[in-house]
Amino acid sequence: MKIGRTIENDYLLEMLGIVKRYPGVNALKGINFRVKRNTVHCLIGENGAGKSTLIKILTCAERMTQGKILLDNKPFLGKTVKDAMNAGISTVFQELNIIDQLTVEENLTLGREHQRGGILLRNAPDPSFAVLKEFAPDIPLKARVSTLSFAQKQVVEIVKAVSADAKIVIMDEPTAALSRVESEGLYDIIRKLKANGITIIYISHILDDIFSIGDYATVLRDGEIVGTRSVPQTERSELIRMMIGKVVQSKYLPVKGKTDTPLLRVRNLTTSMIRDFSFTLNKGEILGFYGLRGAGKSETARALFGLDKIISGSIEIENKPVSITSPRKAMRYGIAMVPEERLTEGLFMKLSVKDNIASSNYRGISHAGIANKKKTRDRVEKLVNELDVRIHSIEQQARTLSGGNQQKVVIGKCLNASPRLLILDEPTRGVDVGAKEEIYSIIRKLARENVSILVCSSEYDEIAALCDRVVLIAGGRIITTLSNAELDSQRVRMLTMNKGVMT
Ligand SMILES: Nc1ncnc2c1ncn2[C@@H]1O[C@H](COP(=O)(O)OP(=O)(O)OP(=O)(O)O)[C@@H](O)[C@H]1O
Ligand SMILES: [Mg+2]
């Protein structure tokens, strides 16, 4: 600290009286958000609460309707994303911004060449290389990004964000796509960032994240701040109550409709990613697939939905052999899937909620090839209500929905197809605690209606709350299958860890 400089307060960032209105929505209603220097400040709240909007205003990706921002006690008047970056505000986006075809090195220097007088000085090492070495010595500079795991790509993205002389690094749901072990790796990196004097704003729905690394947590609800707490001095239940106004607890409820009649029988299913998968799924049963990211859960789901090529093995539906070579065929057999990469595979961002949901119905609504508009609208309205999607109109474009509400639309789209077999890959990723329960009860209701459900999840609490039986997977192979009563978190984690990923 320079002598003579008086520190007026220890806030690095103050966002004061922030208002953001979208047509039809008051996304932020006059928020005062203050972040202390050199802390990890979590921003939490229900889907649609306004978290991402607040961040978009800070990064100048959206213009605020009203309000002011102080950075280091000085007004921050940036207008463009570049202005924000130059002021030391960096973001790690969930849809990673790095380019698969380039190497790590090229990605790290990309966009910064011009800062060196228009010539890329190949001999002078970019300062980001040292940062990479410190944070992730195992990632080679020359590696092509396409060969890295998602977690490693994210580290490259973080290094890139930090190397731009960041004071504040913002992370919007960074662990959503990470396994437990990978999340721990990210926590370490965040602790290192903090040790290097960086302040972090961290958005997440995962309470484990918040309690592992958070110093402060601010809860947003309906565009307003409910309160800010020091995390180490706060109970989980209190944060949940602040978020949704009540305490929820997921508990396994055996579903009544469960039968012993198989709908799906899979024998020795083998693809390039999984080997010899054999299992049955009964009518009205909820079967879980549990394992780390890359273990083979999504890969099985993808094979059953005709997205990945089946090398050998057989699939029977209602005792008849079927050949599923494309999603179209899978849908014809009554299979629907909520994919893991829902934002790229599950939604048409520019279409309305109505058109997205209606796009999946291949029987039922259309009569002589012409969709009945009123029927479509009624059906979509019904699904939107059942799923409690927070929107002001079903004509709203999917891209204007909050992340969690987009997820519910993808589920709505699948339900609209009235499937016999519903495959859900990480169904509540990015969904808030309250909405999670809503999604669980919808899944249970479907099972009661005799739909067979396959849930792939890397969240132990999720399979324990939801599944009648659980198939444990590691390294592209099935380890064992347990009934819900046999589940034990320690044992399950032990069995699915450290088996390596099949390459
Ligand atoms: N471009 C837009 N046009 C209209 N409304 C929008 C737009 N972007 C966001 N909204 C609305 O603003 C509100 C706040 O959304 P925001 O994305 O900030 O929520 P969030 O807290 O990040 O939720 P989630 O946890 O689901 O990601 C929502 O009602 C959303 O539909
Ligand atoms: Mg969001």
C-alpha cells in the first residue's frame, strides 16, 4: 500500500441501484451489490433470479437501465466488453470460448497479438504461459485443445481470463459440467487465484461449491437482494431458505407404478466408449446410471438414442429386437432424450418456447399433417405450467430465458413426445434447489404413468433420491447394479472412482 493513500472502504466493486428492464420483465429491481477485495463472493438464487443479468451488466454485455458501478472506489463507465476487460473484469463463460482446432498456446495468445505492435513475437513467451505452468503443469502448451478434457479446457479458459491482468474473475456455474474430482481441482485453482490477489465472483447452484470456497454469499430472488452472509458463519439450511423461502430435502419415494415387466433389455452393448453393457429397465421404473464424467453414462444414453454407433450387442424393446441407428428411429420406438449438452443439442435458441416444445411431437397433435394451433398451444401451456417454467409468454425466445428455465423447456420438449422410455442425462444440472424437487416429482409422476426412465447423473444425492436401482459405471464398464436400499454414498463413490477412463 502506498503511504498517504487512504482506503475509503475495502470494497473492490460496488454495483449501486442497478435496475435492468427487459420488455415485460423487471430482471433487476434496484440492486446494491458490494464485493470485498480478495474474496470469493458467491451469487446464488433461484433460476431467473437475475444472477446472470447482474454479471452481464458488470461485463458490459448488457446495458443497465439505471444505476452505477464503482470499481476501486472510482466510477466505472465502460460501455463495451472490451472496456470491462481493460478495467480488469474477466469472465469464464460456461460455453467455453476457446477454439478446439488451435493449440493451447495459440488459444492463450489469441486476440492479444495486436497488443504487441501488430506482430506476434514468437520468441518472447506470453505471460500467460507462466500462469498455465503454475496452475496446470500437466497441460502441454503444444497440445491441441480438442484433445483436452472439458475440465482442462476450462483451466485454459481461466488462465486466459486471468492473464489479461484481471482484478475480478467472474465464473457463471463453472462446475456444472465437472465431476466431483474435477470440481476439487477447480477449487484449488480458485484458492490459488485468491492467493494471487484476485477477487472472484462465483455463481453456482451447488451448495458444496459455495461451502468449499465461498467467503461471502449474496442471495438474489426475483431481481432483488434477499441478503448477504459470511459463508463460514452460515448454515446450509439458512441459505436454502433465503433462496426459495423454505427448506427442501430430497428423499427417495418408491414409485407405485413400478413393475417387473421389462420394457428395455440391453445385452453386451459395445460402442467405441463402452464395453459389454447388459441391463434391463422395467416399465415404470427409474433406473440410474452413476459414475464420473467420462465413465460411460452419456455414451450409453447416446447409443440408446441412436447418436453413437453401436459396434455390437443387442437391444430389445417389449421383447422385440430393435435397431436404433438414428435419433429419428429411437423416437419412433418411443424413446426421448434430454441431452447433456442441452444448450447446443437440446434447444433452438432463436425459436419461441412454444415452437421448441412443439418441435418434438410427431404424433398426437398433427392431424393430416397440419398441426392444430389451438391444440399445440394448449399442450405447451399445460407443460409450461406443470414444469413451472418462469416465462411471461410461450412466444418468448428460448435465448431470453434463464439457464435453469431453458433446461425445463428441454424437458418439456421431451415430455411433449409422450415417450415410453425417457432418458435424462444430468437432468438438474444448472437447476436451482427448488426447481430440482419439481423436476424430481415430474419424473416420479411419469414413472407412475408407466413410463420407463433412465437417469444419468454424476450427483450421488440425485440418484439416491430418485432411482429404484442404480447401475454403477467406471471406465466404460458396468461395475455392479444396486437397489436403492443398498446404496451407500461411501461405497458407491469408492466403487466408481479411480478406475480410469477408457480411451
Ligand atoms: N434478453 C432477454 N430478454 C428478455 N428477458 C430476459 C433476457 N435475458 C434475461 N431475461 C429475463 O431476466 C430474468 C433474469 O434472468 P437471469 O438469466 O439473470 O437469471 P439467473 O439468475 O441467471 O437464472 P439461472 O439460475 O436459471 O441461470 C429472467 O426472467 C429472464 O427470463
Ligand atoms: Mg444464469
